[in-house]
Amino acid sequence: MGLDLRKLEHLVAVAEEGGFTRAAARLHLTQQALSASVRSLEREVGVPLLRRDTGGVTPLPAGQALIEDARVLHGIARAALHRARRIGRGGAETLRIGHTPAVTSDEVTTLVHTALAELPALGTEVHQHYPQQLTEDLLGGELDLGLCRGMRPQHGLTRSTLSQDRLSLAVAADHHLAGRDHVELTELAGERLVVWGDPGRSGYTDLLLEHCRRAGFEPKHLRNPIQGTPPVTAVIGTRHVALVTAPPGPTAGGRTRVVELRPALFAPLHALWPAHITHDLRDAFLAATG
């Protein structure tokens, strides 16, 4: 028995909207038609999928499992449609790459040029995304490859490590550590560390804080109030510090300075991609850069 992708879309919408009224408006259906579709799906599956009460609708365990797989299935379907249209129209294959702000545009450019050495006809589209949007677009078939640091792959995604990049310390040009040749990690115990996500919700933030804890101190930290900007710019106009993957030297037009950090610490550069979507160019890119 095959599952109806349309009914799965209805189930996902109800779960995401927390009820049938908003989901029906989103799908441009009547509430009665949407309810009938979801009940039909429950009969086909053979078990209840949603808990309905006066407070709204919540997925039951079976429903949550089906919703997670439904997102993967919809992504596969959209990617298959995109691929068939491209081939049918004689278009060149393009690798759609997304990256989080933790991976700078310079780092992405370096990876693309590394791949171009082996794939001279490589065509790419590169976009920056916040982690949640990156995950959604990968699962939804809107991106072929994601580049990130520390993100845990959600159901339906695969992750590999492309490189381990050495961390350095970024400070404002007038910071008291700016003139140093190097800084020991333990010297940051009294500094406030800028991070890019909340602990427990950002794998990259958790990784950076764990480096400090292993050095013997609990770091004071602050989530960067200016999201989406290059990591080295997070300290401009502040007395804070940031752990970055940029090489030592002046940056940001001389407004910040990157200083060598000791002992050597590293942050992984991860690749994420949909586990069940075929993409020969993506695989060739990973082979050339991994």
C-alpha cells in the first residue's frame, strides 16, 4: 500500500499549525475536508496519529514518526521533480549550497575553488541560512548541500566532516589582547565570549564552551546581538572576545585583530545533505573537498 503524499502534507500542516483551522487556511481547504483527509490517513495507517483536545492538536508518537518521514519524502519528491525538469530542459546541473554564518563566505569560496580543480564545469548557487532554515531547505529539497559547524543532523540528513579548522581569538583592535603574538585559552577565564547561538540549542556554541570547560573554567558568554554577520566582526566596538576560524592578523578593515590561540584547538567543518536524494555532482564535490 502506498501513502498519499497529499494526505501526508495535510498531516504535517496540522501538526505545524497546532490545529485544523489554521492548517486549513494555510492549505486553502475547508476544515471539514482537511479533517476528513487526516482521518482517512489514520485509517490507512491503522493507528491514531493525532491527539485532539480543546487545547489543540498534538502528534501521538506514531504521528510524530510519520511526520518526520513525511518531510523526508516530500523533499525527495521535490528534488526528483527538479532533477527531471532540469534534464528534460537540457539544463546544466547546479549544486545548491547553503551555509550557516559560522562558515564564512571566504571558507565556502575556498571549498568551491578546491572542487573546481577536479570539476572544472562545476556550477554552484551559494546562500547563507540560519541553522533551522538550512535543515528545512535540505529536507525540503531546496538545497543539495549544507555547510555548518557542530549542527547535529536531523532525521533524513547525513553528516560528514570535511576538515578540522584551527580556532583563533578575535578581539577589537584596541582590546588589551590585540597586540599579543598569542593568547593561552586559560587567559579567557575573565573575558566575555561572544557566541552565535544559545547553549543547548547550538551545537557550535556547545563545542566552543566545552573547549573552555576542558581548560578548567566556565566561560562568561553573550549571544551575538547582530546575527548573520562574519564571526570576526562580532567584537567590533566591544571589549568582548570571539573564537573564530580566521587566520591571525588584522581583519574587518583593521577594526579587529585575530590572535593565535594556544594550545591548538579545532572546530569541525561539516557537510550535511539529504540521505535519500541522488545527486552525482554533490557526491563529486564531497569527494573533491573531503
